[in-house]
Amino acid sequence: MSELTPFIGGGIVTRESRHAFRSISRNRASTEVRIARVDGSTDVAVTKLDGLTMATGSAMQQIVRIARVQRELEQLAPEASVRLNFLADDHLLGCSELLADLRREMRRN
């Protein structure tokens, strides 16, 4: 934006001109504050998305890791497959709960 400067030529600056200049200046300052708020809100949202994405990716990796171990153990002891499946499902639920807690915490902040 270009800067406005009051006319200080050879003539007299009227009261209305000064009032208009102050009004325009206040409006520009208000606009800059609003833009700064939007920028700040955007930064917070992007940071939250990055954190949630990182946590979700980590949870997914851990679930795959547990699934591999479960498969290996089921080959060694097929009779334990129901119990291993229970533990794997419990792990999945724990990861899901932690991600839900993280989302709730992010909404509060």
C-alpha cells in the first residue's frame, strides 16, 4: 500500500482533511492487525496438521510392526492366534486413543 501524507502545500489543511487522514490511517492499522491475526492462525493450523500427521504416521508404523510380529508368532504357535490377535487389537485401540487425545488437546490450544 502507498503511504498517505496530508497535503501540506501552500494552503491550509482543513479539519475535515485531518479527520479523513486519521480515519484512513486507523483503517490501515486495523487491516494490518487483522492480517497478522490470520497469519498467526494459519501458522498454528499448519503446525497442528504437521504434528497430527507425524503422530498418525508413527502410529501406523507401530501397528504394522505389531502385525508383522503377530504373524511371525502365529507361525510358531498357531494355537495362540486368538490371544495374539487380542493383544494386537488392544495395541491398535491404544494407538487410536492416543491420537484422539492428541486431537482433543490440539482443539483446546
